[in-house]
Amino acid sequence: MIELLDISTYLIVSVLTLLSLLSYFYLSQRKDIYFWKRYVSARVLLASYHEKFERKLPTYERLKELDFTPIDIGLIPTDLEYQIEHPCKGPFQHCDGIHFVGVDNGKNWLDLCINKIQENLAVVWIHLKLSNGDEFILPGGSDLRTPYIDSDGLFYARGLQIRCLSPMRKWRISFNGLLQHYNSENSEGNSKKIVHVKFSFIWLSMARGRETNIDFNCKDLAKAFANASHDIDFKDLECYYVMQNKYEQWGQLMGTVHVKGREEEELYLWCCRTRNADRPLWDEDVSFANFYIYFKDGFPLRVETTSVKNFISNYTYAHSTSPTGGLEDVTECNFDLNGLQRNKKLDFSFNCRKKKYTGTIEFNENEDAVHLGLYLEWTMVLKSFKVLLDNGDEGFGVLHFGMRSKDDVKSTFDPPPVLLIDKKKPCASKNVVLLNEDECKNSAVAGGKGCSLALLTELSEKERLFYVPKGFVVTTRAFESHIKSNKTINYAIQRLVDASGEKIKGDLKDECGKCIEEFQSSRMSDSLKAEIRDVLLNLYESVEHVRFSIRSSACGEDSEDLSAAGQMLTVLGVRGINNITDAVIKCWSSKFGYEAVQYARQNGQSIKSSMAVVIQEMVPSEVSGVLFTVDPVTGDPSNLCVTANYGLGEVK
């Protein structure tokens, strides 16, 4: 018993001695006598914090085990990765977006972002700088708000497309549009003219993702909490979790940039990707400084300093990657931000990979200020810079410095109404819809052409500037029902798909011909034929004396990337219910024609995608034409092109 008491007494004395030494160490550096209490409380809270909030991204810890699956080692993305990487489909409170910052050692850098802040409103910016000093930004001044329409698996606004190809592994970025051009190194004659710019990049990951609200340094964050203006509780931690609800990942951008009148240029940029997941970016009480740095030897450094009114002040968070693609903690990161707006140089230091680094950041002369937020209540300054460490290592980077706007630039923005209803579930019960019905504005129901005609019909009724001939759409449901009720058609389509993927031996052209034969030898169901007849009689006085155009309308036939115009069938001058139904079946069969199948394969589209058919009254045409809203050869949106011909516009 005496020995046990001696041991317990020894342990108590040891613990008290250790606490005394620690308290002396910290109190010797702090004038605030409550710092130690707050620091210990913060460490306890942060320990329970990790227990409550679960990690979203995999850590691949099972690599050490012998029994693992392809998902465990990262060969196959998880379902959760697919979910969090794609645009948010449900309601959100703050913003949902994606951000890329890439630099190289030749003064090239690219900074682009799409952040959705409302149902149909986003903040978008593009800043491209080339090594010769030329800079390109989106026109429109410092107001970056723009209308936004949801797209399946795609961030898209103002000609900028950001698509996830493989979650946490591969993204595609493309832009085709007009940018404002100026040269930051030659101010003479700088008119900031508008030029056509196209670029396309592939982003590939080089490290696993880092969740900023989970993968933080407890010691540094506890120090920031200990210096707060009040005692930190769990509500403050929940606020921090929401404020930092994002993850970052290092990778490389590889692609080309083409400016009108110049040769195409290849760029290879080291890049940090940030995925904002329902995160408040522009809270009035928050200011930040984000540094994206890459050194010539491939060493990346990401630094973020955040201040929140009545919460934390100048909390600095930093991270890097290990040579094997793992996460590397950066501690004791010290950036003197007091003179950031006044000085051209900034001294800093940090600890990483068991070494202490000190260096200097030298900012370039030029900077851009933009206004962010729903009411332009925020100002963000973008600066590029070069870095020199004391050991001689050089690097380059970009700074984002954000704060509450000092000037009164508050402005409302009313985005145009969203007419498309693609985000709603397709109608599962209708085989036929009119062009003026809401269901027809869904491309999953009416196909691309039918959806566009429905939108034009609604605009014509509101604006009264043009006329859209009456018509209706035989929906994708009717197409799929016809295939299901004809087993020989279903079998022929499956053989075509297998032949296309080389699962079976067979000539692709022959398989396409067999599909068309099966379709054209089939008959339309009596119920669908009756529905079409009833709609025709309700819309037109006589079915036998009115000529109709029967037009294919496939799902996904037209997009920002490609157009399948002319790949499928259009039948003109059709009269009589029997001829109309025969023409509908011919349009269905053209979906599996050799040219249409090859076009789909070449552009990565599914052969088995659904389609609809548009039936419209023909009008007596003196001249027919097509307006191309971009140059059909170069893609330049500043060059509109009209092609026209007499009569129906047919070229024989």
C-alpha cells in the first residue's frame, strides 16, 4: 500500500511539475495571465472537435494492410468523392464553387473561379497572365456577378467550363469567349481592348486532398484561440468548421492558350485546387490573405491568414506536400501582414520538413481589385510575386487579399429568370407534350431541339417579336417504350453497343444497318398513334391538308462542346397520320445510323442515349437561314454568321 501511495504521489508531483514548466514557458512570453487557461481549454475542445466532425476524404491508411480493395488504395473513386466533387444539387446556405490557381517559373499564371452564391447567380473571375506581360481578364469591370444555370456535373458560366472527369484525380477546364487585354509591363498605349481567347487545360492531382477544417495544426490553432477576445466554446468551433468548409489539393495544369491573331501557346502550371462546399466566403467580419507559392524545385507552399472580428486574429494556416504525394504540415508560419498594403516586400518564416526557412516576398507593380459578394460588399486584391529564400531557392506565386469594402459600392443584381427546368425530374407519364407546356422545357423529355423550341415559344409569347409555328414533341418516354416493347430492336441495339466496344466481333456499319431495319419493320403502338392523332386534331383543322416537318431531337445532341446537326433525320412535307407515324419511326431509327453512331463515339457520348421527335407545322418560306452565334470555324463569339438560301434552304 505504501509503495502504491509513493508511486501515485510521484506521478502527481511529476504532472504538476510539467504543468508548471509549461505554464512558465508560455506565461513568460505572454502578458495575458489567462492565456494558459485558454490554451489548455482550446486543446481539449479541439480534441473533442475531431471526434464530432468526420473526415470526408480518404487517407489511404489501409495501404499498410494486406487485405484491401481497389477503392482502399485509391484506384477507384468512392461514391462520396463523386458526390462532393460535383456541383451541389440540393439547397445550400452560402456558396458552392471551385477555384484553381496555377503558376510556373516563367511568369505565366492562371487564376480562375466559379462560385455559385444563389440559385441562378454566381461570382466568376478569370485572370490569365503570360510571360510577355500580357494579361487577360473578364470584361465588365470589378463586378464579377453573373447569371448561372445549373448543368449536370459541370460548373459553367460566361464561357468558362470546369468539369470533373475523375473525382480527386482529374479535371478539365476550357474557355471560349472574350477577355479584356492589357500589358502590365508596357503601359504606353494600353487601351484594354477586347480580344477572343480560347484555352483548354487538364488538371491532374499530385497529392491527396487536405480538408482545412479537419487537417489543421492543433497547436497553432489553439494559440489563436487563446489570443481571442473571449473564451472559446463549442459554438465557436462549429463556426470555424463552417467557415473552413473546403478542401485543397495540389496538382498540375497542362494545356494550350490561343489568343486571336497569335500562335497557340502551351502552358504547364503548378496548381492548387480549392473546392468550396457550402462555405461563407464573404462574411462581413472576416478578412484574409491567401498565398499560393511554388518553388522552382517543385516544393509547393499554401499559406492562409484569417482574422474574424470578435473571434480570432491573424490565424495563419499553411501546408505543403511530401515528395511521395502525402500531406506535409507547415508550422510556426510567420507572415508580417501589417505593411502588406503599403510595402512592396514582405518578410516571412516557417518550419517544414524539420527545417526552418526564412525569406522575402517581392510583389509586382501591377494589381487588380475586384468586388465580391451578393451586394459587392467585399473587395479582393490579386497580386503576383516572386519569392527568395535565404538558402537561395526561388519561387513564384499569387496573393488574394480580401477585406470588407471601405467604399460604398453596394449594388443589387437581378439575374434573368431561369427558363430551363432540367434539374427537375423528367415527366414519367406523358408520351406527347406541346411546345408551350412546361414539361417541354426539359431536354430529358423533349431532347435538345424540342427543349430549345419550347424556350423560344415562351419567349415569343412574352416579347411578341417573332413567331414559332405550333407543334408538339413525341417524348423520350415514347421512344424508350417502343424499344422495350420490341425485343428484336432491343437485341439489335445491344449488339451495336457491344460491337462498338469490341466486346463482340462484327462490322459496326452492318450492325447499324440491322438496327435501322428492325426499327423500320416495326409498327407504332395503337395507343401512341391515337395520342398523336388527338393532339394533331386539337391543334390543326385538318391533318390531311397541313404539311408537317418531322425532326429528330436527341438528348445531348447540342452542347457547348459539340453539335450533332445533320447527323439524324428530318422529314419535310409530311401529310396524313400514317405518314407522320412512319416518319417518327424513321427519325427514331436515324439515332442508330452509322454517321450518328460514329459521331457519338468520337465525342465520348453514349450510343444508347434517348431521343424525342418534334412535329411542327411547316410555313411557306421565301428564305430560310441559320444564325451562328459564334464563328463556326474559330468559335469567336464576336463574329456572328448567317447562312441563308431561298425556299426551304435545302442544298441539292
